[in-house]
Amino acid sequence: MMSIETFPITQRTAMEVALPDQHAAVRPQPAAKMLARDVNAFFGKTHALRDVNLDVLENNVLAIIGPSGCGKSTFLRCLNRMHEVAGGTAKGTITLDGENIFDLDAVNVRRRIGMVFQKPNPFPTMSIFDNVAAGLRLNGMRNHKILAEVVERCLRRAALWDEVKDSLNKSGASISGGQQQRLCIARTLAVDPEVVLMDEPASALDPISTAKIEELIYQLKTNYTIVIVTHNMQQAARVSDRTAFFYLGEVIEVGETKRLFTTPEKKQTEDYITGRFG
């Protein structure tokens, strides 16, 4: 099984984010923000998810890991009904604070459950300011003072304000890739979501930018519930409180990140995290 020592040490020492002191007091488990029950997803005749049951705990980071094609991103997109945009269908129940999201307006679901994609996708014809303000304006906000306050607050939360505060009128595509991804996170936060979904948000970034995104994820869970899909198991261990291992469209194992990486209960999980397949 994978030992803590196999993980590279980044800004935080000896995996202190995801792997706390074993002698620390046991904290009560947070309430579930979202619940997935018996979720099956289909793309045409392809059965992409099979009877997925998973709890997403409030103000926690849930990492979803597994080999390519195992259903990680499909499940993530089901959480805010983005799978429907690609022509997918789903059965089962996914609740947000007890409400079945399949009974709610899809646009409202996506406002409450924001999403950050794998590649930074700022609106290239818009300024940095307008990128962050876009969602608010789409919802009818026209008060420039309020817009400016929200833009600054969200850029600060995305750890980007100090880097762009003097160039807010420049194109959102004019900054570096890592800055663009944080801009996209700020844009997601601007509409005040309750849950933030991240689909491999650092896979296209350099190590320095990746470290900033990881530190940001750790900070954001104070205010948001976060679900991150990642192919990088070290990243999952660094940033998440709980980890779910998917394989062939099914949840094989889910639990506290430290336990899952050090003493997995299922052989498939152990084989994956030790590199025997995947």
C-alpha cells in the first residue's frame, strides 16, 4: 500500500493538509450537502455510471480518482446536470440540501453548483473585470458599484487580486494559464454557488500554478463544498478530506483520504493506488 513518504512535499509539510496528526482530536463528521443514490448515467447505449451512491459532505473537499474512462467526470457533470448538455441521461436521485436536482430548474442548479473545467476557459473578448462580472450581468445586475465589489471579493478569494488589480481592463486571455484558471474560479464564485465542482483543474498547469490552485482549494472549503476530479493521486491526498475511487462506472471505495491511501479496504483500490493498473 502507498505510504505517506511516497508523496512529494509541497507548500505544506509532510502531507499536513490531507493527512493530519493521528493523535489529533476526532472531529464530528460534517452534514451531507449532496447525496447521490442509485445514480445510473447513459450516453446513448453506453452505460457510464452504475448504481453510484456517494455522500458529498458540507465544507469538505471530496476527491474522485480512478483510471481514464471510469466515470469520474461523468459523475461530476451529473452533480450539476451538465451531462445533459452532452446528450446524456441519468436515473436515480441526487439531492442538494434535500432537494432532488432533477426536479429543479437546470439553470438554477448550475448557479448553485458551479463548475471549473480542465482547461482554463476565460471569455477571450472580455476583460478580466467583465469575465468575473459576466454571470451577475446575465442575472440582471447593472449596479457598477456592486459589480466592482463582487469582482474584487471574488478575485481575492481566488488569490488573484494582487496580480491583476492594475490590469482589470485587459483581456482575460492575456494572463498566464495559471492565472486564467484562477480567473475562471473567480468567475464561478461570483454567482455565489454553494458547491464548486472542479474537473482536473490543474492538469494543464505548471507545478507553481498547480501549487497555487491546490492551496486555493484548501482555503475555499471554508466557504464552499468542493468536489474535485483528478488523475493525480498525490494531488488528491494533498487537497481532499475524503476520496472516492471509481472503476468501470462504479464506486469501489470511499472514505477519509488518509485511510483510503494507507489502509484501503478493497483490493482493487490497493492495486490502483500502488500502480498495479491504471
